[in-house]
Amino acid sequence: SRLGILIVRHLKRLERVILGYLEVSDGPKEEARLAILETLQCTIQHAWPRMPCRLPVLLKALLRLLWDVHTERGPTPEPIRAALLHRATQCLILLDHCSQGQVKV
């Protein structure tokens, strides 16, 4: 959040990091995934003009995360699972706003 709009300078690398963390579960507490979803949310808020071109990749990763969290019945407690679903949904809502409704389509 300190970088603000200047985060666009690092979007390409940051996108790779975000996608990598979203793909892999990091244990029952899911600390890394929760933190990376917060990072993604902050990035979308600050770099919203550049998000529509990144929409297909981010949308696919978020939907895959939602599906994985919903279908996995591992050791992850229900409050953590709900927090993951909530943060991923918030990211989808932000992406929809900055892409003028393309997520819903």
C-alpha cells in the first residue's frame, strides 16, 4: 500500500508471485494464502487501471482457489476456509468493478 500506483512497475513479477502462492496450500492455517489474497486485494485497489489486461489470469487463479478450498476436506479449520473464500470473493468483486463487469460475464 505504500507504493500506491507505483506498484504497476512491478506487476509482472508480483503477478507470478501471487499466482504461485494461490496454487499451493501451506498447511491448516493457510497463512501464506490469506496474506497473498490481502496483497492481491491491495494491488487491485491501487493499480486498478492495469487490472483488466490481467483479468483472465487472475480470474482463473481465483476461481481455481475457490474450487480447491470448497472441495478439499483436509485439516483446514472452517473459520480459515471461510476467510479464504471471503477474501477471494472480495478480490473477484474488485476485479469486476475495475473491469466494468467483465467478471460477471
